[in-house]
Amino acid sequence: MTARMGISVRQEWVEPLLSARPALPALEVIFEQWMFASESRLGQLEQLGERYPLLLHCLSMNIGSSDPLDRHYFEQLRAFADRFGVDGISDHLSWRSVDHHWSLSLLPLPRTEEVVEHVAARLDEVQAFLGRTIALENVSQYLPVPGDIPPAEMFNELYQRCGTAIHLDLNNLLVTERWLDEPPSLFLDALVADIACIHVAGHADVALPVDDHSGMPSAACMNLLRQIEPRAPVILEWDRERPSLRELLPAIGTERAASV
């Protein structure tokens, strides 16, 4: 039985995935976790790529920053994507640095036409260099930002101008709702951009949660998934307090082909 969602691969799951051969629709690879991997580890990833469609998710394009784009980073990214035959590449509609001082967080952008123009120009440059259109993820937001463009409209405009789809993170919508009282339904109802991929995840059930990917998706997250009836790949993210692959597979609705 094929699982209803794929997983974002973590290093400790690689060997169990190779031995268990579970029926998964796709695997997501975080580029920054692999860009300095040994040739042995990259060989394991090639084996996974022979069995599953690979999606490449990035954290450091820094697409919304005013700092220059890092050509060396994009050269590494393009070479990696070419090696593994990956067409689906994504990052975040965010910024991470100013004057080359980097934040560990993915920071939300102001919702202004000036920002849309700036991001669109950088997307055109990045997509031409990579030879692929990319997708951008909606990030969690904990404080208001300047500007009056509705959140979904930012993605709609970039899709219309650049062909850039959205990498839709449903858990991020729920976290943002708890902080800013922005119902996910308003975002989803206004969204016309293509959906390239969907992230689902869990977070701690506290009054003001953070997007910590610390468990299975909540009922609210899965309800959103059912409402949009996705055709795009669905990927489970799990970063904190991760289970073993043996524990994870039954929870996402698949069976092992062998012992994990």
C-alpha cells in the first residue's frame, strides 16, 4: 500500500529507507543537509532516487534579501539538481540576511509592490540560471509586517509574473493564525497560484506555537489538506523528537517491504 504522503528525509532514515523499501509517493531532500555530504552518502541518495521521485527543498536562496544572490550557492544547487535529475526545487518567500549578516530564521517579507518587484526580478535571474522554475513556501509569521497586499496575493502575483508556484505549508498557516488571527481559509480561498507541493507537520499544542515540526500533523492540518483535495505531492516534515522510520511508516499509512 502506497502512503498518502511522502517524507522529508532525515539522515538517520536513509539506511532504513534503503533496506525497508516502503511504498512512498515521493521523498523531499533538504539541500543544505546534503551539499557537503560524502560521496558515500551521495551514493545512498542516488539509490533512493532510483526508487522514489526526489524533491529538492532549500533554505538559503535568500530570495527576498537585498543582499546579492550567492552565485556559488546556486552553482552548487544546479549541479546537485542535475546530478540527481531533480526538477522540483523550492525555497521560501522570505529573507535571511542583511549586509551579509545572516539570521537562523526564515523571515517574512513586507507585503508591498516594491517587494513583489524585487522578488520577481531575483526569481527571473534564479530560474534562468537553474534552468527550472522553482516554488516558494509560505513561512510562519509571528508579528505583523508592513504593507497591505493580502498574503495569498503575493504568491499569485509572483506566479503570474514568473511562473513561480507555491510550496504550500499548511502547518505554517495554522501557526500564523494563532499569532495573527489570519484564518487559513482566507489564504486558501484567495490562492490562484499553482501548488507545486504541500507540507504538513505538527507543532506543540500551546497558546502561541512555533513551527517546530515536532509531531504528526494536527487534525486541523489534515482537515485543510482534505479541503484542498491536492493533486500535488504531500510531504510530512518532522524535525524535533523524530521517531524511527519503523514508528513513522504506520502513522503515514504505508507498510514496510522488509524489516526496518
